[in-house]
Amino acid sequence: MTPDAQVEFTLDGETLRVPTGTSLAAALTMRRPGCARTSVSGEARAPLCGMGICQECRLLVDGRRRLACQTLCQNGMAVDTGTRPGKH
């Protein structure tokens, strides 16, 4: 692996390129608003603990629930936070 190796994936339909080894939680911070999901009342929720305890970073990766802090970005993965207008 070279220092400049990157992976490409989609986050809410937007194509992102990040360095190999980047977690989804880190990738979320590279894009506004940086949230992983919205609460039942519509508040933005973002990664908090960084180790999977708080569950605030859960999102859909290729149709399966995952924790952003424990999932590395992979080529071709489709990530959906459910935060786009009209999505839940």
C-alpha cells in the first residue's frame, strides 16, 4: 500500500475519495453536516465515543446497519445516512 492510496465510495449518493484505512466516522467529518443520522425528533446525530458504545454513528452500508466508527471505507461501498431530505 502506498501512502497516497485511496478508496472511492458513495456517501448519500455523493462520490467520495479518502485515504485507504479511513473509517466512515472520519469520512463523515470531511463532509457537511458531518452527521451519521437524525434522531426521531430530527436532530443531527454524529459519532461521539469513537469505539462503538454510544451507537450514535450507525448508518446503512450496502443495505446493512453498521457503526461508522468501526467500519473502514472500501471501494464501491454505498453508504446511506438517511439524512437527505425525504429519506428516513
